[in-house]
Amino acid sequence: MNKILTRSWRKVLPVFLISFSLFSCQEILEVEPENALEENKFYQNQFDADAAVIGIYGEFMNLAQRHVLLNELRADLMDVTANADNNLLELSRHNVSLGNPYADPKPYYKVILLCNDALTNFDRMLQENKLDNTEYNQRYSDIATLRSWLYLQLVTQYGEVPYITEPFVRLADVRNLERFPRLAIEPMVKELIKVMEALPWLEQYSTTNSLVASIDNYATAKFFIPKKMFLADLYLWDGKYLDAATKYREIMETGGEGNFDMYRIGWSAPTETDVAVGYTRYMEDDAFSLIDNELDGWRSIFDRPIDTWFNNEWIWYLPFDARFAPQNPFIDLFSNLGGRYLVKPSERAMNLWNSQVQNNGIEYDARRLFTVRTVKGQPVIFKYLYDYNTLSSGFNPADPLNKSGKWFLTRAAVLHLRFAEAANHDNKLKLALGLLNRGISATYDNPNVSDERFDKDTYYPYPYNFSARNTNTPYYFRDTYHKNVGIRGRAYVQPKVVPANISSQDSTLLIENHLIEEAALELAYEGHRWGDLVRVALRRNDPAYLANQIYDKLSKANDPNADMVRQRLMTRQNWFLPFKWE
């Protein structure tokens, strides 16, 4: 173990990508005690603690395929192909049998038990002065947040799960479920909020932390879970909308006053690159002038190198490197050239994109083209494939052995949509609709105000106090959010409308419908969809909200089970996977 560990990221990063070579579950969780790793001989200094963190995230990466399938195939935007086996078909049809490997909770608990182990040893290291307060606070908070994120994922998939925080529990011991409390979604969320609110550190790792480095073309700062984002998500699940909006806003402010682009869904000049849907200047009416390359336009969110615009959008992602295990699972899952092509976009998803109208009158959402490509006559989910099936090679793998890629976890669009969801339920309907549609400047452009210095401002208290002035008097005065264009504005599609003659309650529900639909258009296949459907169905106490969207997917696929599945999902307990340990 000590031979593997070094004091250099150049040595540790491959260990991270090799997954659990430092903390193999085989070593810690399943072997006899006399052969297990002796933690008190390992946790001796900061670099041992770093190796523990890296090893846990390496094991975490093995959940990538499972995470995407459970959150997308069980929802309404993803469907199986003819190549899929019965296990995947069961996920899509919500009739999962006990032996289905995708329903196995053990892979999540492998990571959770590693987290428990590390957290206990971090406590000991602090007491023994092997970590100082800052070193401890940052590492402990990171791993505690990752464990909490795993529990939220588990409980939204299984409905009720054992909540284990004890150290040194083996996987085999978890089958004795009576030993551990079982929490459903609502109590789990409240318990996780308590854990998160008690953490000593909610910022990302500081730039001076040894875990933050740039080595072998990897900048590690965004490999680690964004703690404020996760706490905000918990508040959103718990109906604490002001608290949620406050934490989301703190993340929006990451770039400070001088950075108008970081996490702010902004525009750029027509002659500059950005991550918005766009057309060649002066050719906006020509469908063939759509900007479609790896360095400019909306497609580049998923295809561009790790540069400024990538960092303006992405809050959390993890890399797969072809040189190391675990192997990128998305090529096998999605690609029909070099992969097994097991899942594809649903007809429901395609209809949603095709029902939008662009600002130039073209009747489809260009995000569809960048999310789904037609390859050899088949629709292929392409967000994860740009590094492999390159367009310049005619969708063929440029290098079949190079299966590098990324696991996309959360980004600025998620941040804005969820902030808008919280604002909508906190009676800030105009702001929520503005962030969805055209952004702050267009929404708060008051024609009755002639002096621009006093226009384009929400005039709300924090966290809803956005201003978007962009004036020459005073000379070139630019408010922080003057470039904000909204999610649909950046996507170049026409805004959603809320009739003026409906009640505030009906407006709130309609805006929420628009926001969740927009999340489908913007975030498809990024692992958010099932959670969105469950959260809204629980909030409304309306199983039909979830059941109808799954039904729509199956019926459009001519699945004879569509009616039966809808009827089954009208009962909340049938939303969830069977929790079976054996």
C-alpha cells in the first residue's frame, strides 16, 4: 500500500482512474479480518488521506452506467433497442425482477462503506494531529457529501433503504437489515439535510489543497462533488424553497462580479465562441448554417476541450481515461459503431424536441441534433460519444482503442433550472419564467423607465436580486447578469407563455410544467430525469404526473404493456425497485 502511495498527483491520478486499487472492496469489505487492510497503518498523514479520497472517487466511477440507466431508462426519454436484454427491458417497463443486476443496491453500498471507513479515520487523524483542521474539514466534508448524494440516489430508486453510517461494516453484514434503520424519501432527505448543515466546509477544495492540481491534461478541481449544489437540491426536495434558492445563488456567484459568463447562461458577441445554439451571422434563416463543431455552439458543451467555456458550464464531471480502469461504459451502451447500442432516445423525447420552434421559425429544437445523431439510419444518444465517434471520421471511431470520455454530473443549466423551480414556489413567478425564457435583461426591461440606470432590475431581496443593466451612461456600465439570456434564449427557441388570466396557483403549476419539460429538452440522458419526475409527483401528491409520462413513452413505442404499467405506477410504492440483497 505504501509503495502505491506517493506525494505526487502524477502518481496518484492513475490510481484514481484505476478505481479501487487503493481501497479495493475486495480488500476492505469482503475478506477475512486478518487479511484486511489495517487502516491504522495507512492513515498516517495528509497524503494518505488524499489517497483515500481519490480511491473512493475511483470506486464511485463504477456507478456511472448504473446511474444513467436508472435515472433515464426508468423515466420517459430513453428506450431500449432490439439489442437490449430482458434486464434493460424490465427497467423500462417497471416490472423489475429480483435477480435483475441493474437493481442490485450493493455497488452503491460498496462506495458508502468506503466513505464510512474514511470518515472514521479522518476523525482519528484529526484527534492524533495527523490532519490539521483545514485539511480535515475539506476532506471530511467532501466524503460526507458524496455519501449523502449516494443515499439520495438510492432512496429515489428504491423508495426506502438501510441508512448505514457505521464504520468497518462488511457488505455481507448489510443483509442483516434489522441492524440498520430504513428511511423512506422524506425522512432520508431531512436526515441528509442535518448531515450537510453540520459539515464544517461547504466550499469546493481550496486552490492550495493538494487534491487540486493540473496534471497529464486533467484539471482535478471539478472532479469533486459540489457541496452547496447538493445541499440546495436537498432543500428543493424538502420544500425549503428560499433556502434552496439561497444556496443555488451562492454557486451562481462563483465567478464574482467581473466574470459575466461562469454559471450565468450568457451570450457572447456574434464573432466570438460560446456554448449557445447559433447560426452563422447574417445567415440565421438558413438551416444549414447551424453552428455545429467542437469549439463553438451548444454541441461544444459536450465536445470541447477543458477550456474556459467548459468551466463556465460544467460544475461537476469525472473523466474516463482509455489507459486505466474503469473503462468508459457509455460507448458500449450508446454507440452502434464500436459499442453494443443497447438504448436509444424514446419517441416521446424526439417528439418533445420536434415540437419546439426556433427563433428563426425552424420547427425543431436544435438541441435534439446535438443530443441525438442519426448513424447508419439509427438514432444514437451522442452526448457521451463525441470523443469517440468523431463527426470528422463519419461517426466512426477515430481510434477504436481510445475509449476516453466523461461522466457528466451537473452543470450551469441544472443550476438555473432548479433555482427557477425554487423561485417559482417561493412566489417569484416572473423571475422563474425569465430564467427559463429570455433571461433577466429581457424579462425586466420596463418600457415605462426611460433611464436605463434604473431599469432591468428585479428589485427583489437576496437571493432574487438580479440586475442586468448594460449602459453607456455611466460609461460602459455592466451589471453582473447583463449577459444572462435564459435557458430557452441560449437554446434559440421561442419562449414559453403563461396566460395572464389564470390564478397564481395555476401559474405556478404551469411554470413548473414548463421547467421540468425544459429540463428534458436541455438535460436529457445526463442522469436527472427520474429524480425530477419523482420530486414533482411527490410535491403534488399526484402519481399520475409520473405515471402518465412513462405511459406516453411506452405507448409511443407501441409497447402492449403501456396501460398496465400506467395503472401500476398510479400506486407510489410501485415506482421503486425491489431492494434485495442476495
